[in-house]
Amino acid sequence: MRFAVLLHGCGVYDGTEIQEAVLTYLAISEAGHDYFSVAPNWNQYHVLNHLDGSEMPETRNVLVESARIARGVIRPLEALHDEEYDILALPGGFGTAKNLTDWAFKGADAHIHDEVKEAIVGAIRAQKPILALCMSPTTVAKAVEGTGIHPQLSVGTTQKPSPYDIVGIAEGIESLGAQHENHGLDSVSIDAENRIVSAPCYMMTAGISEVWHNIRLGVEAVVPLVQKPSA
């Protein structure tokens, strides 16, 4: 199987969560599959100092920053074609809610970039599975708003510690017509009908080994959802 991994910058607070991205690559590779990376070619919402959270007076391009994670081997999202991949993977990080949508500022009323919406809805329409990690289920929910697609998603559980407002985010997802399920780090949400797997990762209070375990569960769950060719 071949995964297309959609990145959205470099760094948890203003781009892709680097550990989640790298562990996604590792989980795909260790499972015997291939991957390539894509990212939108536009400027990120803002640039943050990851030491103190302050905003920095500079502009950075999402594709250029994502190339840091992908070791320079990456293509623009606009160049992604359905026939090139079997599974679309979306690591988390605040970039998904700042650079792909503006959910971080507007919640469920957010705007989603057209290219991102087209990629996600296109994958679902083409019956290609999606692996949405961490905060990325909000991007999936926003992409399918008004399309008649009502996915089952998860950004975590209220039964375990989390640094984020799981209840509020879940309510936002459900306001868009999706269904939210509670899942911790030992399970993933599997929407077999729409071929979407979501895993909370760092949406929960977690160490890197727990996130690694959760991502592996996600990869293991999403591969069987690939539509087998007709005999």
C-alpha cells in the first residue's frame, strides 16, 4: 500500500506535530508499506517561538517548512492525484487547525482551504481510506460539512487526562454532522463505511511511546479498509 502523508508545517504549535509525523512514517514503513509527503504551498497562519509560545515577526511557507520533516522530498498538495496513493494520512499538530483550516480561532465555524477540502472529499469519494491523527479529525469533519458524508471520528476521550477541551472539540465535530466517539491511547475509531480511522495521539496526556503505540494501531486498522480490486 502507498500512503500520501499530508503535512502542514513543522512544529506542534504552528505546524505539523513532528513526532506524530515521523512516527507515522515509521509505522507505515515497519508495516511494509510505502509513503510520500505533500503539503499546501501557501504561508502558514503565523510563526511561534516553541520555547515560550510568543509570536515571531516573520512569515514561513507551509510547503517549505514541511520539507524539513520530509527531508526535502515533498510535493505541493495541488499535485496530488487519486491514482497515486491508496491511503491518505493526516498527522496532527496545531497546523491542521491553523494552516489547513482556522478551527483554532473559529471552532466549527472555521474556513477550510479548497485544496484541502477537495483532497479529503476526493479520497472519500474514491473510497480511499483516511488516517486522521490528533486534531486532524476536525479538518476531516470540516471538509465533509454539507456533502452528505457523516463520518465517525475521535479526538480523544473524556475518561482520561487531556491538555485540551475534548468535550468542546467533540461538540464542534458533531455540529458539522459527524459523530464523535471516545477513544484513548489504547484504541482507535474505525468508520468502516467511510473508511476513516482516527487516533487521538497527543490530544491525550501521553508520552512518546504511548503515541507510537496509538499510531501503530491506526496504521494496522486503516490498511484493511483499502478497497480490494474486483476479481
